[in-house]
Amino acid sequence: MKILSISYSDDNGGASNAAYRIYRALADNGTDIQMLVKRKTRTDDRIMPASDFGKRNLIRDVSDFIVCKAKNKVQHYRWGKYPGRGDVVLSDLRSEPLNGALQKIGPDIIHLNWINQRFLDLRELKKMNRPVVWTLHDCWPFTGICHYFYACEAYRESCGKCPSLGSKDAKDMSYLVWEKKRQIYKDLNLNLVAPSNWMAGKARESALFRDFPITVIPYCIDHELFSPGSKTEACARWNLDPGKRYILYGAVNALNDKRKGYDLLIKSFLHFESIADKNDTELLIIGANEPIDKLQVKTKVNYLGILESESDLISAYRCADVTVVPSIAENLSLLTMESMSCGVSVVAFDIGGNRDLIDHKFNGYLAKPYNCDDLSIGIKWCLENNADQHLSKNARTKIVDSFNYEMTADAYNKLYRRIVHNEYSQPCSLSIN
């Protein structure tokens, strides 16, 4: 049984890292699996950039360049109809030729991950006539154009009048893309995997996916790599005082991605400073350099920058006494998982898949959704209730026991075998807790 995992990248943000870890878990388990990506950064020979397929041909290259330019013009015009669209990530169905890569590799099962940024044309899947497993890293597969729908519930029936576009048109771009997806999906042998129970529930509610089988298989992590360590040594790496208490916040685009809740973090800190001793507490931010505008908070903020290596990331976690995740939407946060694996309790809003990871007041704190005062209370509570390190130990144990490579590989291989033997005819769920 030959598996082809398809992902935009093998190392470019949360979804790509999650996809790589799933691939790594399966490969280490002995599964016959390869990975096809648009953007390759790792050295693994079984990870193949799509550009490697197809011989170089000047005429074809020029033709592709002209077609690409023409498509860009058309798409620029289409998006230009919505000048009031929100500052959120939106994707249509644009793609680039894979030069027959799927046919040349010839897998028994195609395993999709995050495939946006002009990577995979979903119509190519129909030509392959192979079962498709799709791990839902966000909500885009079952919406028109948005990756997270927030308060909108149109995905349950049909997109249109999209609030992210600022549109009142029932047949706007979100509807047109949604309808194209519907036409494509109806001809596919499609099997869905949700990393969180929240994502599984939303996919089951959606008009596009409610009739397909959905299995819950969480992300996994190398807990031997992401592990507790000396705070003193970690602080020395960043020239920090190990006698201070550090609150960590981070994201790929930490200061500008509204979904990650940086503005809510600042509001929470304003309240935190009124209820807690701020003299021995500092904030660590990963994924950003110091902003131009001075912050209102009095607490010292340490910007660790964009961390390229896992060793730097792990050392940042080991500096932290608590991690705060103020996101307004999350599937299954890798930042939360990585922090907990390093023995750091996490404070987050009780939304999305956060409940799958955080057990309230046992290994972290779940704040009332978008209540910044409660988020700050949670930060204070975790700092004051971990003197014996029981929160840290509980956090670490949760990840080691429930989010390891072996369990993930076993669950995916069971799913693959069921698909090959046609044992999936109705929607079902295989939950791992």
C-alpha cells in the first residue's frame, strides 16, 4: 500500500509542520509513504518538490508563464470586486500544473494536507481515481474561500453573501468557489480526518462534508525532542534572567495575524498588571521583532524574533513559566502542544480544539471565550499554582500519553486499511484522547 502525502510545504507554519510530523510518524512506522510539496526545506529524499516532475521545456515554460500571468489578471479582477473584504486569509481554487506528478508516482491512496497558495488543482484528483484522505488543518476544504469562518454559519448550507468579502451578493466569489468544490467532491472517494473534535463537529455540520466519513486523529509530536530542560541554560541562550517569571506568546506572524489574538493579549496584560505582581514577570514573544509602536503595557517585553530552528524554539519554551494562546480560532494548536510537551502549562480561550489539549485547572487554564480579564486571571492562576510543578508534569504527561507518533501512525494505518478494503461506507469516527 503506497501513500502519497501532499502538502504545500514540509516546514512553513503550523499546518506544514503538522503534515510533516504525520508523514514522519508513518515513515518511522514502516509505512510506504512519500511526500509531494511545492516548497521543500528538509533534506529527506522521500520529500519531493513538484518542480522535479516534468522535463524542462522552453516552449512549455513560456506558455506556462503567459497562462499564469493571464490567470493572475483574471483573479486580480475578481478579487477587485470586493474592496471591503476583511483582513483575513482567503483562498480560491487557483493552482499550478503538477506536470503529471500524481500519475508518475502512482499511489494507492492520496493523502491531502494544506494545499493552498496555488498548489494543487482539486480536479486532478478526479483523474487519478484513487481514494483520498484529507486531513483538515483548517476549515477551507468545507467553506467557499475562508480558512476560518468565525461567527458565519453559511458553510452549513451554502456560501454566499460572504462577510469576509464584505459582500451582499448571494452568488459572490465565495458561492462560486463553494459550488465548484461541491461538483468536484461528489466524484471523489473522499475520507476526512479532523485533528480535533471541534473540527470534526464543524465538518459534519457542513453541506460539503456531512455525507463523507470523518475520523478524529490528532496531531503528534516528538516528545523526546520537545521536552523539559534547564531554565537557567535556556535563559542564558537568550540573555534572560532565570530569576524572572516569563509568559510566552508566539505565532508565525505574531503581531499581525488577527486570528492569533495579539490585540487580546495586550488587553489581557493591562488587566494582569492590575491584579498581579508585575515586577518579577516579563513577556516573551516569538515570531516577531520589536514593533514600531510602543506598547501600552508596563511589563517588559522580550522579542526573540523569528525562530528558524527547533532547538531555538525548544529553548524559548524552556524559559517560559506559562504560555498564553489568545487565538480567536484554533484547530489543534501546535504552540500549545509543543509548550505542554516541554512541561509548560497553557492559558487559552475555551474555543476550537483547545479543550482537546488543555484540562482546565489540571494542566492549564481555559478562559471564557474572548474575555480578556479571565485570560489574565488564568495567567495569574497558573503562575501561582505551579510551585510544585504539578501543572507542568500534568501537561507533559497529557502530550506523551495522547499525542505521540506511535498512536498517530497506528490510527492512520488503520484508516488506510479500512479504505483499501472498502470498510468505510458511512460516516464514522475514531477518536484518540
